[in-house]
Amino acid sequence: MIYIDAHQHFWYYGADTHPWINEEMQVLKRDFLPENIKQVFRQNNIDGCIAVQAAQSEEETHFLLECASDHDFILGVVGWVDLRSDDLEQRLNYFSGFSKLSGFRHVVQDEPDPRFMLQPAFLRGIELLRKYNFTYDILVYPSQLEATLEVVRQFPAQPFVLDHIAKPYIKEGKIKEWERYIRQIASYKQVYCKVSGMITEADWNHWTYADLVPYLDVIFDCFGTERIMYGSDWPVCLLAGSYAKVKDIFERYIDSVSADEQAKIWGKNALRFYVKKSNS
């Protein structure tokens, strides 16, 4: 069985480039590079990963591609490009020359407009991704799921993946509104979901496995084992727990699932979604 971490970050820390890292996140205020994760992967039997952008710049995309070029265990990169740019097609054509560039992401959760993704320029950008065989990672809060639903409706052929199960309010125990939209979004078969980022949406210091189970139940019921991926969200997960604790949640929850289904959600789904045939 192959184990793929479908969501992890690398960065040279800078207050200007990572403004989302606030004073409560001191553990993240340092560099995190591929060399730092190798031992963690060995200890947790992880074979490879997908590196995901954490800053909104093409420089970030190139940095991650350099990391992937230097380290074989980085199997794919989710970068950033300005999807609203007038010269987007030129940029996508350029980036299509990088075999490990799987797709793109915008940090929509930081946009104050809950309908940000429905801007005509952004929708035109999403439409172009399919032409160049790029995936799109959806990073949103529950308040942005209504717009998310409309986007996935409009692009039935575009591969999407929900990052961090769409960041439900686990700490507050809120689930109903999030679940309502998750069930609708999951009905569109081009949408996958990463089981990642859960403990950082819970109480960082006092979360329990039981706090997470209701949300996992919804995700597995909606997406099934064909469209779920494992992601650690390292190093962000360190705010609330170690890599091993994050992986243990997943292992514990899928313990009763068949070996074939486990193989899909541990690695095969991520490989199918992210890794281009020329790079697999």
C-alpha cells in the first residue's frame, strides 16, 4: 500500500509573505523545508506528498516546483496564479511545461466577500484550468460554501478538491449548515475531499477524537472511499498536535474499512487526482 500525504506546506517564513501566521501561531514562525519532513515521513511510513501553496504569488509556485525538482517524494505541486488576470492563458500555457505542477489554489478563505469565487473574472479563470489539465483546490470557510456549490455546478468537468473538509466550526460544535452544503457539493462527482486540517478547526489544546467523528461521518458518507484523500496539513497541524496524532485520527477512523478501500484513500485517490501520467 502506498501512503500519500495530499496536503502539506513548505516555506521560508516571512511576516510579509505569510501574514496569516498571527501571534498565536509562534510555532509556525520559522522555515519549514523538505529536509525537515523527511524523518517525520520515515517515522510515519509516508511515501510521498503533494506540496500546496501558502502564499499568493508566482514566486511561491516556482519555489515549490524547485522543491519538487530536488526531492522525488514531492509528487505534485498545487501552486498559485492570478486566476483573474487578463493574461491568465499565457501563464497557464507557461506553467503547463512543469510536469509536477498539478493545479492551483487561491486562499479564498481570506477574501471578505463570501461570493468572491463568483466574480466573472474568477469564473473565467476556473474555466481555463480544464483546457490545461489543471486541478483546483477549494479553500473556504462554511460561509463561502454557497458560492462553492454554484462554482462546482458551473464546471462539471473540472477536477475540484475541498481542502480541510471546508473548515467546519468544530470548536463550536456547529455542523448542520456545513453538512447541508457538503452533501450538495459532494453530489457532483468531479469534487474530491481532503480529510485534513481538522484539529486546527477544533480546540487546539483540548480536542478529542470524539469531537471529530461527526464531521468524518458526514465526509465518508458523502464522498465515499473513491473521492477522499488523507492530508496532514503539516506544519500548520503543529498548532494542535503532532504529525503522528493527525495520522492516527485517520488510521483509527478507517480501521474497519477494507484493505482495497484503504489503499484508495491512503494514496491511490491522490495519485489519480494530482499526479500527471507523465510523472507517475
